Amino acid sequence: MRDHLGVDPEGTSEPFALGAALITTNEVWILIDGDASRSLGAVLAWTAKYERPVHLLAEQNSGLLARRAQLFDVPLAVWTVDERSISPAVAEPYAARIEPKPEHLLFIDLIESSGADPVIEHGVVVGEVRGLEMCRVVDDATTGISRLEVGMGVNDREAFAMVHGELPTEQALRNVIASVAVHREPGANNHPFNQFGAERLHRWRALQDPRSIGFTKLEPVDPPTPRTNLKDAVPCAAFGTTGSGKLSAAVFVHGVDLDVVPFAVDIASRLGVDEVSLIIRRRDITPSIQRLANMASIQVRITTVSGN
């Protein structure tokens, strides 16, 4: 900032969980340390109390932040940091849809016949058991031949193949589905099979009964960016028609997540709709999330659901 402004900035430094903050008389400056992809919600929530323009600096993901910042009715500038230089961040365009390989689509019948739900996300074909990914179509690193692997995540799939490699894939899938589905029933005791992908379980239930969240039709859609793993809780989305006949988006979250509102309006903007429903448990709604919803230029509706 000293280099950018040409003078020593007058203000006070404040602790900020994701990096560092400087509060001046007229502005708030926030520097994000490391991965900034899910920082915008926390920044907006924390700086709201100062009621002055915000400058958000990031070495990583500044294009994503700039795109999402445009969707809020607040004075917020995003900057790209390059060592000691900063420049205005350029909003990152939405990535083009990735089509799955034709040979991967051939496994959809097998996934369905085994009792799992086929889901295609960013071109990857997977099979989910009530929202929990339990198989994935991959290409062999050596031969390039496509195959369906069973398990939750790459390590689990490798371990499953080592132990149960002799099982036919359909039978292996059926065995997995039987053992997993019981743990994803309402009221089931805590178990790893219902602790992971809880937001996707909410989506799965809504897909079975769209009217439960105010929709008549609903289908899953890609998130703005691909998931990096299955263990971190990340919101998921769907698109469909509301009871009033309007095209709209729905975003599902489990747990308190300040970045769910930037995620939700980003989804709505990509789909070209002017409203989005945030599907959330009542216990996870905080005053900050409600304020963030009010800051958005896209209408954010909050719909509560039950769940463990």
C-alpha cells in the first residue's frame, strides 16, 4: 500500500482471520493470505461494520473474486497482488462447459442398474448414493481404457480395488449402495457416510421432491469451479422452475458458511437468472448470512430444511 499510494497510509492494522487488514479514515484494505477463492463472504461480513469502501487484495483467485464482487451492491474493489505491485483485478469469465467423453457416458446404464444416481459435473461421470459419490468413471493411466471405479475418493477407490477387485463392478456397486444408503436415511446415527456430502444429501432430497423447496422441476448443475476433493464441505447447486413458473437456481449448504452467498449469486449469474434460493438448515442461518443476502444485486431467498 505504501508503494501504491505513494505515502505512508495512516490507519490502524486489525486482526483478520484470512490475512491482514488496515483501516484508514475513508477505506478498508484487506489482504488475503493464500487461497482466496472462498474469502469474499468473510470479507464482506467483516467489513460491513465500517461502512466505507473496501479494497480486497489477493495473490490468488483475484479474477474469481472480481467476478463475484460485481454481484454485490457495495463499494468493493479487487486488486491482484504481484510481489509488491498491485493492479485492478479483471473479472474471470465463466469456464466453458466441459462435455463428458462419449466412452464415459457408456457407463451410465451400469451406474443406474446398480442403484446409484449418475451425475455429470465438469465433464466427470460419477455415481452418487443419495448425494454421496461412490463411483467414478476414469481412464487407466497406462492403457487409456475407461473403467468404472468403486469407492469414495481416489484413495478409497484404490483400496476397494485391491480388496474387492474380483467382484463384478455391478455387484460391487450394489454391495456399496446397500451399506451406504442406510446411513443416509433421516435420523441415522452419525457415521462417515452421512458426515461427508451432507449438502448433496439435501440436494438429493430436493431432487426427489422439488415442491419441498418451492420448485416444480429441478436438476443438478455444475458448481462455478470444480471440487478439489470429496471431504471438504462445499455448496452444490441445482436449476429448475419455481412454483410460479419462473426459472431459478437453488444452492444447498450444510453448516455455517459465510461464502455461500457469493457462491449462490455466482451460480445465478452463470445461469442467467435474477434470483436464487439458498437451501439451508435454520440453525445455520446467521445474521451475517442474512446481511450478505441483502447486499446482493441478485435476489437471494432463504429456504430452511431439516437435517442432522
